[in-house]
Amino acid sequence: MNFSSMTKQQLKEYGETIGIKLDLRKKKDVLIEELMDAISQESSATANSNSTSFDVKQYIWLIIFGVVLLAIASGTNLQYAVGVLSSMIIKDGLILTLIVWAVMTKAMKRESWEWYDWLNALAYTTMASRILYVLLVG
């Protein structure tokens, strides 16, 4: 759309159709710039809301726990493996995950975690503590 050929009143009317209120006391160039910014923000918001991209980092925890569950279940049954994995998560992972969260978000003043960051950290701390336990105790 060619905004430069429009009058200030036409720009204002067009802005109202897309939900933008323009102040006619401003220069025409400023009004055009505000319209262009609003249109670009609207198009980027629409593109972001319509994108259904798969993000693997949201499912790393599921992959880790799934592999461990299958490894435990290979020598026993699945119910026993679920019990062992649950006890590992509760005993080894929960407290360490809270400590890691406190250090990373509070002490290092980083942004808050998303839901998958919690689950990923739980998987990492559970597996790291289990590996250290096996290495140290045997």
C-alpha cells in the first residue's frame, strides 16, 4: 500500500481499520512510520502464533528417562523399572534440581525456567547423581 500518496486523514482512517490510533498533529512521515511499525509487528506476531515448529529441547527429558527406563526394564519387567526410575528421580533428582535452579536463577540472576527446563534439569541431575553414586560407591 502506498502511504505517501494518502492524506493524513486517510492514514488515520486506515490506521483505525487495523486497530491503530494516529495523532493528526504529528507529521505525515511520522504517521507513516507508525503504521509501518504496527503492520510489521502484526505480521511478525501472526507468523509466530502460526508457527508450529518442533523443538527437541522440550523433549530431552523424555528421551533420557525413556532410555533409562528401557535399560532398567531389559533385565526385569516394566513395572519394576518404573518403580526404580521413580525412586531415582525422587531420591536423587528433586533436591539437586532445586539447588541448580536456585543457583542459576537467583544467584546468577538468569531468567526463569520454562516447564521443559525443569524437566530437563531433573533428568540431568538424576542421571549425574546416579552416575556419581555408581562411580563412588560401586
